[in-house]
Amino acid sequence: MLRKLFLFTLSLVAFASLNAQNLQLHFDPRHAFYGDDVAAKNYLTATFEMFKPDAWGSTFMFVDFDFNGDKRNIGLVYAEIARAFKIKDFALMPHLEYNGGLGTGFSIPSSYLAGAQYPFKLGNFFMGTYLAYKLNAFTELSHDVQWTLTWNSAFPNSKVS
């Protein structure tokens, strides 16, 4: 198991060094806190995350891999991908997003978002916020609104962010 996790992590790091902003490994202690009703066991979650600005806007995406399956294999994969489109010097950017995933024997209902994003700088922080209409593809469709605020700061001298 440890060897498989090491090889998987090494593969993601190799891929991440080419395209991604970061790779994270988190411990999920739900079982320890809440017992079998919430989670059968504690598990790790690996997150691959990327943000790429370009001349036409920016792309953000992440994929979570939950190692909560049989023999600590991947039991759930969840992803979000978003694109903001720059329109000349206009402050607001059209924002499109997709969210969804798969688990062992089930799927996570997809969500589709469309709205407007506003990037700005506050001191040393690069901020972004967007407001979007959100269509959740549940058995009975759900029409919602989502507001998100993001931030990033590079320090010291842009060596760490």
C-alpha cells in the first residue's frame, strides 16, 4: 500500500512540475471524530491544483483523490474546472465552471456555473471574486447562486506563494 501511494504521489509530482501550481496531501479524520456513521475509516486526500493566467483570461482547476476505498485505494474523485475570459480592459470577466466526480459505484451530480468574475489586488494579495448562477444536476434540478472569493500572495520576493 505504501509503495503504491509513493508511486502515485511521485507520478503526480512529476506531472505537477510540468503544469500545476501545487500538489497537496491531507489527512481526513472524519472517522475519528464522528465514527462509522460518517466514514468507515480515516483516510488521505491528494489534491492536484492548477491556476494558469494567460492573455485571454485564466484557468483554474483541481482534482481531489480520496483514498477511502477498499485497501486504501482511491474511492472517490472530485474535480472542478473554471475559465474566466478577459474582454479587453473591461473589469468584469465572464466565468464558466464545471464541477463533478465519481465514487466507487456512484457518481457525484454535476454542477454547471456561469457568471462574472472580478480580479483585483489588495496590498500584496491578488484577489478574485465571482458571482455565478449554479445549475445542480440532481434528480430534481437545483437552481442556485454561488459567490466565491479567492486570494493568493507571494512572499518573500515571490519565492513562496
